[in-house]
Amino acid sequence: MTKPLKPEWVAAGKAIYEMKCLPCHKLTNVRLVGPGWAGVSKRRQPLWIINMITNVDMMLAKDEEAQKLLELCLVRMPNLSISPEDARSILEFMRSNDGEP
Amino acid sequence: MNKRNLLLLAGVLVLSGPAFVTGCKPKQLITQVQSGVAEKVYVAPGKHDEFYNVVSGGFSGGVAIYGLPSGRLFRQIPVFSQNAESGYGYSEETKPMLNTSFGYQVWDDQHHVSLSTTKGEHDGRWIFANGNNTPRIARISFETFRTEEIIEIPNSAGNHSSPFITENTEYTVAGTRFAYPLDDEGANPDVPLDDASFKKNFKSVVSMIAVEPKTGRMSIAFQVLLPGIDIDLARAGKLKSHGWIFFSCYNSEQAHTLLEVNASQKDKDFIVAINWKQCEEYVKAGQGRKSHVKYAHNVWDERTHSATSTFENQTIVLDPTQLPGIAYLMPCPKSPHGCDTDPTGSYIVGSGKLAAIIPVFSFDKMLRAIAAKDLEGEFAGLPVLKYASVLHGEVKKPGLGPLHTEFDGKGFAYTSFFVTSELVKWNIATLQVVDRVPTYYSVGHMSIPGGPTTKPHGKYAIAYNKITKDRYLPTGPELTQSAQLFDITGEKMKLLLDFPTVGEPHYAEALPATLVEPKSKKFYKLEENQHPYVTKSEKDARVVRDGKVVHVYMTAIRSHLAPDNIEGVKVGDEVYFHITNLEQDWDVPHGFAVKGSGNSELLIMPGETATLKYVPSRVGIAPFYCTDFCSALHQEMQGYLRVSAAGSDVPLTFGLGDTAKP
């Protein structure tokens, strides 16, 4: 993991968030369509986050934690065709949102 | 006579022919199907068909896509008519596609399709489709199955012999079915309808529309002026005959009334052979006349998800009575319809729909007759080649009313017969009939996968029948159309399946799914969306007033529209809902409808932006919602627009959730 965060990745992640994630995820801990993102980078393993972003259908089929979230939210997270590189930027933005320097 | 007898009589009239000793009742027809055919057309759940069948939509104005061998309908592509499924022709982005020199045309008649080829073989790039009534040609993408371009054809009427293509898709063609006074600026089209006026003023042209090899973009390269005759169908030469194109024509009598009788007087009409490579030389040498006309050219831009319509103002017209070597007439019995070149390019099959033979012309003999000036005379200043000199031979007693012929690439031709309602298989070399099979009822065009190309894929023949009658559960006076699938892998043709079709298909083509399926587009990338009113992020969703015009920048994603509360719109405003579907996954369209819109709904593909114009007509709350079931919370995907009186001072506000009023 990068320490400190890479600012260009954070910026790229923020831009993708605003286009593809913002309609359903707030940056606070308030659930909208999906869970709020506050604290997500501390709650979840990086690999789990990347998998949810890039391969949500597999996660909803196999991962117990993802299935619990579906029971809670009742809307399947859509596949937004995000590349692994872009998912890495989103993760960087999540960590920034959680206060990492 | 009671009704039962009338029906029986109709059956006898339609079906009596070489294949039938007596009149038939439907119950007897079932025995025509042999056992074991079901598994030949059964495509198991989740499995895909082997061929795409691209079928003209006739008077629906669109093109329909079926699978073969199952006969399942997958999609109706709107082309020349407004479409109440997608909003084509209603949305602001698609309206320009239906623009013409006559203004906006809501509904046309779509007859034939032509699939792009390279070296004479299907290449899976584009579908071309003709608009018959207000003459146009459309190009449809095989990646998106959407209409990408429509070009109007000036100096023409009844664009029937179209949109047939040349070997490498250099050109798609158009021809005048109704002889017609030219549209030239300064010409006087207000002419009397009588014999003298017809001969003097009425002309026919064939148009060669160049297709840009990479983009497919169309432009009218030149038009060839012909006397006033009814040009009917066309096929380009291939391989050895590449560089020529052949048009059938009827009404060489030049009748202008009761054509049923008056255009059926002569024993022979013509197949017109055009040497388009020679035409190109004349155009290069500046030998064409500039015709000043106005015609629309409409282009869809996938980056902006929008069409533009511009007007062109000129064509080049070549007059073959002044420019020798570009047009020859071959006499052809009798009122020919089909005019089909075989896969080797050696033979041209004429199908005289009132004839009792099929004439087969030899391309080599045609060239020899031209070289030897072996003429039987002239027609309106054009050379007429001697029938006997250009004929390869005649298929004797094939049936009545041959319409159209396709090929299996194994040396056989298959001709459809309307009057005797059958498909007839014959040997091109020996001209002997080898098999015949009845169709139900009265086949028009027929199709073999790859049948018009240099490399037919064979396997099936499909009959597109003109009469349905009792083949399906009845649905009142208006019935589905009827197609039939035949197995042609053996010596004998075998009926496999009836399948219903829409809008009276005329012609159709089929090609292997492997040429198309891998490149079918799944969604539009948001990053590449350059629509001028795109909203790429929900945080940018907004409402902007500009005088009486209100632009709503709205986003749609499972399962809400943003903004979903809007106030401050007034009666008499022009409201534009620009809706961007933010989804980036296959098969997640969103729809949009607003109460009392007076327009249409929208269907918006993932990553696409589409615009609905809405002029509120009364004060009140206009709810809006998503019309395409998108998720478990689809029913919640709704919002409210408050419409106030004209002149009211309700301020413009909008919001969603936190940003809406508490």
C-alpha cells in the first residue's frame, strides 16, 4: 500500500467516484442506496474492495459479506465496468476520505 | 356460395400448380412436414442461433432481426419510421434522421436489405436498407444495430431497386420505380398526365451511392439517366462481371395508367446493364451534367449520441444516349422482377413475373454481343442487344410467376414463384429443374444465407410469403406475416418451420452469427460521451432556465432520477429533459416518461444521453418515472415536476434527497 497516498491517484479516484459511485454512496457513514464510504478502507481488506468494484457479480454470488450487504440494501450493486487500475484509484480516494495522509 | 366454399376456392387458386394435382386443405398440408425436423430448428434454452436473418420490415419502415434456424425475433430496428419502443424519431437527438427535402417524414416503406461485402463475401459491417416511398437509403451498424445514416435520393420516385451493393461495397444503388419528371432546379415538374407528356417529361435514373470504405459514409457519386421505365430490382456483377450492375425493368410500354394491363402488353421488357467503371471514367473526365437538386443527408454521431441533417445540392447526371458504352438493354420476358447474378458472376437470372420460363443471360455472351454490335435495335436511343445472342438458356416450364432467385454455391439456383406458390431448385449449367416444394402461401422473395454473395453459406432457404391465411392462430382481419424455413442440404428441399414476421418482409439476407456476434456493442462508455447536454456526475444534475426554455440535466441510475423534485416550470415553457443513463453494464437501459407529455417516452441505453421535449399544457403536478424495469426498487424510480401558471413567480428549484426541500 502507498504511504503517503499518491495525490494523482486520489484525484483520479475522486473523478471516477463522482461519475460512477456518487449516486449510491455518500462519503459519510449514511447509507443511501449502498453503504456510506466513511471508514470503509478500515473495515474491509483492500482486495475485498477491489473485488467488489471490479467483479461485483462474482462477489454477490460467492462472498458472504457481500451477500449480507445485499440483504441489507436490496439493490444489487451494478457492474460499472471499472478497470482494475481505476479501482486502485478509487481505493486511494477511499483511504483519503478516511483521513490517511 | 357459403364461406367454406369461398375459402376452399381461394385455396385452389393460390395453391394449384405443378406441385398440386388437386386443391389442398390445410389439414393435408401438415403431411408435408417430415418427422425429425423439430430437432433441426430447436435451439436449446440459453443457446444461440447459427445465423442472423436480417429481414426487411416492409410497411413498418424498419428492419427486423431474427435468428435461424429458430425463427425467433430479436429486434426491430427503426429506420424510416418513428418507433414507439425506443423514441426513435421522437427524441430531439433522432428527429434529424427522418428529415427530407419534403420535411419530416414519419413513416416510410422499407423493401430490401443488403449486407456489406468484401471481395463479394459477407463482412458483417453494415446493413443497407431502402426507403421506397420518399426515396432514401439507410446504413445500419452491425455493432449497435442502429441506423447511422440516411441519404435522400433526388431525381427519383419509388426507390425500389435498392440498396443492392457492389462486390466490395464500393456502391449501394438506387433506381426509379415510378418514371418521374426530374427535380432539377428550374425544371417544371407541373406536367400533364398523358402519353405525350409521359414520353417527353418522365425519366428514370439509377443512382450510384459511394460508400466510404472505413466509415461507411455515403455520397451520391453519379446518376445515370434512363428513359421513363419502371426500374424494379438490381444486382451487381461479381468476380468476372465486377464493374457492371444489372437492373430489371418493366413498363417499357411507358404506360401511365392501368399499368396492370397497359404495362403488360409487350412480350419482353429489359434488363439494363450499366458499366459503372466506365461511368466513373466519364465522371472523372467531367462528362456529367450537374443537376441542381436538394436532398437531405442525415448522419448519426455515436460520440454525441445525436444526428445532424444537412442538405446537399448537386448530383452528376450521365446521359447514356450521349456517352456510349455505359448502358445496354437486354430483352427479358416479361415484366421482370428479380435480376440476380450467380456466385461466379457468369450468369444473370431474369425472373419475368408474367413469364412461364426463366431466362438466364451469359455475361461473356453479353460482352461479345456488345463488342460485335449484335443489336436488335434501339429503345429511346439506347442499344438493345439481341436476345438470342446474350442468352445462356431458358429454364423451361419451371412454374408460373418467377420472382427472385438465390444460389447455394453448389451450382444450383432457387427461384421463388408467386403464382404457383413454390420454390424451385434448378441446375444453372444444365437449366434442368431438379426439385420443387410448395410454400404457404404465395412466396415473394426468398433468401439463402449468403445467397447473393460469391460465397453462399447455404444450408437453408427461407420463403417470405405474401399471404398468411390460416397458418397461425387468427388475430382478426390483420394477420402476422409468414416465413418458412427449408433445409437445402440434401437433394430435396425439406420444410422445417413456419415463423411469423412483422410488417410484410420483402427481401432478407442471412449471415453467420460468428461474423457479427463478437463485436456487438454492450454499452456506451460514459467517458466517451460528448453529448452537449450530458450529465456525467449526479452532482452536476441541475435545471437551467433560459427565457422560456428550461433544460433539465438529469441522470438515471438504479434506482433514482436526479433531480427528482423540480419546481418553477410554467405553462408554455419548452422543457428539455436531457437524461444521461449513468449505468455502465450490459442490458441496463432506463426509460423516461412524464405525464401528459404530448410527445413520446424515451429509452436510454447505458452511457447514453437522450432528450425529450415537453411543453406543459396545464397547471399541476406532472409525475415522471423510469419505464424500463431496472431493479427491485424500479417502482421507486419516480419524481415530481411542479407546473405553475404562465407568469407565476414560483422560483426554479430542484433537488434529490438531502437537496430536496424538507
